[in-house]
Amino acid sequence: MPHLPCQRHLFDIPDDVAYFNCAYNGPLLKSAAEALVAGSQAKCRPWQRKPADFFEDPERFRTLAAQCFGGAADNYAVIPSTSYGISTAARILEAEVGAGDEILVLEEIFPSNYLPWHRLTQVTGATLATVPTPVDQDWTEAVLSSFGARTRIVAVPNCHWTNGAMLDLGRISDAARSAGAVLVLDVTQSLGASPLDLDQIRPDFLVASGYKWLLMPYGLSLFYADPKWHDARPLEETWLNRAGAEVFENLVDYAHDYQPGARRFDMGEKSIPTLLPGGLVALEHLRDWGVAGIASTLESVNDRIAEVLVRIGLEPVEKPFRAPHILGASAKDGLPEGLLPRLAERNIFISRRGNSLRFAPHLHVNENDLDKLFDTLEAGL
């Protein structure tokens, strides 16, 4: 896959800033920021907002999501956060689990993909089965070996958020289907930067926060539901998701039928003009760049970083098990205290999660950023 050229000109990142922290918060595109400002200003003249405006942007969002990530546009919903999406799935699955059933999650998984399942255990009597962190970094085998006769829900990511260690969702999906288990994916830390074959994996539900690798504004996220769940109960009951909602003068005639597809899972006020325009711009860029091209480009950057990390005595996640876009590296004797503040003093930004440094570049990274990072790491470690 050909590498994409540097896209720094599309971002508002000063020349002296080396930002390798998209797993924490992805930078907004300048054109997306402009769209958000225009959307905010539109609220100054509410008489110009027509009923169709409440629905056109969400439909465009669905269409672009399908073009970027696959599946049908009808399978996508507009939501505010990962916790909202996982809670939606958990609400739907209340009737699918009971006492003695297991919900499979990873050790140290992000709270948004843990807390709703913990609540579900309190409601249903099911138990959380935690897959321990594998010593050999092979999360796929660790998950597969944790399947039991009572596994009913498998709630996993595409890569672990702390260090980018990958899971083979194809194999896990096959095992889940064979076991009759529901597959729920939190792909916040991969969607938009690592290819995901929806047709092969066929998740029951998929959720991704938009403010990381999707380059969307904070408060806008994406939810995917397989068609077999399109008749399920949504998390909230909003008039915008009901049949005939486009005809405002008839809203006093309460509709009990939902709009088709996954639209019933949309959040209320899904057409927020201060959020959706920025999300649409981001999706248009992701579509034009292509996720495979993004992944290939970021993988080449992280491979170069990994070489330096090995040279200075750190241990990156091994190549067969790491995501293309996130690179985690640990130290046998622990990481030096104060490393991140020292890097930040030089306008170099990465994250630390536990005993792992986490590098998460995007298409804005250039050679100056890499030179600055390498020089500082070699001097500081």
C-alpha cells in the first residue's frame, strides 16, 4: 500500500510541536474547525433552520461512515460517546444473559467498555470474566482460550488501548459465532487508522468515540448495529427517531413506529449543528485518504520509532502483535520518572499508560517531528 504524503498543512499544529498522542485526543482538521464555527453561527439565525436540516446531516453521517468503514448506511447511528454506545448494547442484551452466563472482557480494558457490562451483571446475575494480560502479548490466543460453555457476550477492542497490542477479530468473531455469543466491539482506538473488515467480522455491535482516530469534535461518536438487532429497544426515546418526525406540525400525533435501520439508536438532538458539520468534514477526509493508506503510513512511522526505542533499551510490542497506528513500549526496570514532562518541555507529546509509553502519530507528523523525538529520547534515556 503506497504511503500518503504528510498532511500537516490541513492541521493547526505549530512547527515546533511534535504531537504523537492521537490515542489521547486526535487533532481537529482546520476545515472541520471552520465548519464548527459556521454551524455555531447558524444558531444566531434560527428562523433559517428548516425541518429538513434536522435530518440531512445525520443521513450524510451514515452514508460517509459506510463509505469509510463498510456495511450499509442503515446500520449506523449517531451517538455522543463510547459509554452511550456500549450502554445501548448492554440494554439490548439484558434479555440475552442470566445467572451463570459470562461476559468476556480484557484486563485493564478502558472503563467505557467495562462499566456498562458491570452494571449488566448487577441487573442479570451474569458474571464478568476477565482475560488476563498475556505474557507473550498474544491477546488473540488469550481471548480464545478464555471462551467457556457459558460465554454469552464477548466485548473486546481491535487493539488494547494502553499499548496498541492487536487482536485478530476475524478469529475471535468465528469463535464467538460458534459459541453462540454476541460480539461487541469498542474500536475507539482503531477505527479510522487501522483496517477493519466488517463483512468478515460481522460484529453484533460496534462503537467508536469520534475524538481520537476519527478526528471528530468531542461529543460525537459512531454506533453500528447488525440488522438482526434493528428491532431492539434503544437507550432513549426521542421524537427525532420516530416515523414521520420530519413533519413537525404532526408531532402532537405521537408516533410509535421507529425510523428504519439503526436510526432508532441515534441520540436525541442528533443533528447538533455545532458537532455534526465537523464530523462530516473528518469523515470526508478519511474516505479520501483511505483507512488502508492511513494505516500503512502510520505503521512506517511507528516502525522507525520502534527501532530507536530498542536501541535505547525499551521493549516495544513485538511486530506481529502490534497495531499499525499505536506503538507501546515498556521497560524492564520501569520508565524514568518525569520523562513525559521533560518531553512536553520540548513540545513533544506522547502518553504513558502503566509501564508503557504510547506513541500515536497521525498524518501531520513530519521528519522534523521524528528527528526531535529521536534526539530527545536518546538524550533522556
